[in-house]
Amino acid sequence: MSNFQNDACDWAANEESAALEYILLGDLRDLLEEPVSDDTRQWLIPVLETLLGTLPREECAGDGEYLSPVLERYPNWYPQVDRLQREHRALFERLSELRNRLVRQQAIERIAEQLRADLRDWMAALHAHHRHENRILQTAINLEVGGGD
């Protein structure tokens, strides 16, 4: 396996962070199904805070640059990688805003339905983002440049 493949696989297989994120997203889904209460709120806040801690995975292998193995091999893919990085930051900022709204709001009943909808939308966007990241990594790993007869 090439150095690029090792780096990309290390990034893609960051098992600890991915497993924690998976568990937290499951917990979040479960909490969103619970009746609205202060107890639900008290569980939601630490789940969101911990999830925020798992998201800054932008330091992908090598020199710490986002998707650096892809850019090292295919520098002309910068626009796609840059778009993904901006999307990643926006997802982080959106989740941070949702967490802050939950922390500031005294009566969760006022914001419960909108918060549920916003968190579900955020989870769908995160899932789509991960698919796009994985697609660009897999394409970069599997793409053979040149080699015609």
C-alpha cells in the first residue's frame, strides 16, 4: 500500500473518534425521541458538547491539513477539498449554535420542536458530509492517472 493509501486509510479509519461519534449520534437520536423535559435538556447538553469535541477531525494525516493525502496526490482537487472543509466548519458552527441556544434557553418547551427539527437536519447534513469526504478519499485512492497503452 502506498504512503498515500496508508495516510488516507489512517484518516478514514480513525476508529476511536468515529465510534464515539456514532454512539453520540445514536444517543442524540434517542434523546430527540424523548418527551421534552429539563432531564432531557440535562442529557442533551453534554452529548452536544462531546459531539462538538469529536468533530474537529480536520487534521487529516500528514501535515495536519484537511484531506492532505488527497491534495498531495491531486493538488487540482483543491476546490472540492476546500468546499468540504468549509462545509465541515459550517457543521461545527451550526452544532455549536444549537448547543448554545439550548444552554441559554431557560424553558426548553419554547424551543423543543424547532430544536428537534434543527438537530435532525444537522445530523442529515453531517451524514451527507461524511459521504462526500469518503467519496473523495476513495476516488483518490482508487484513481489511476495515466497508464494508457
